[in-house]
Amino acid sequence: MKAYSLDLRERILRYVKDGGKKTDAARRFKVGRDTVYRYINADKKGTLAPKTSWGSWRKLDPQKLAEHVKTHPDDTLEDMQELFQVHPSCLWTALNKLGITLKKSHRLSRTR
């Protein structure tokens, strides 16, 4: 979820400083009541601006995945899961975004 803009944060604070109730500010600007309190505390500390980055949390590099599929086209999602250490749904989503489709091959026969 993206952080609220600095402009919205300042409008919420202005509303409260002009005598508006905190719960009314939350309703009026459609944010949580705790968010209003958090902005008031942040304003007291002088850190009202949203954080610029939350860091890098992605494990899967799409370029490495595309290269791996080109060199190992017969690998299953389970094989790639062990290699990249991510959930199969993460792989599936990344492959779909890259426009790569995999055939549905199973190691064991379904007729068992």
C-alpha cells in the first residue's frame, strides 16, 4: 500500500489544529483514527513526510528467471521453486508477467 501524500497529512493536521476533532478528521479524510494520531505525533517530532523507500523486498529477479527458462525449458515450477527459494505462485505470477507459459507436465501419471 502506498503512503498518503504529504499534502493530505498537512490538511489533516490543519483540520485538527483549527479545532476539529480527531475522529471527525478521520471520517472527513477517510483515514483511520490511529492514522490521525500517528500524524499528530509525527508532526511533534518533525517527521511528517512519508518514507521514501521501504527497502528492497523482492527475492525473484525476473531477468534471471527468464534466462533460466531459456536454458532449462523442461523445469517444472517445483524445480524452479527449489532453485529460487520462492513460492510457486510467485514464480507463476512472474512467468505470466514475462509472457512465458509453461506446459503442465507432471512427474507422476494421473492415472494412478
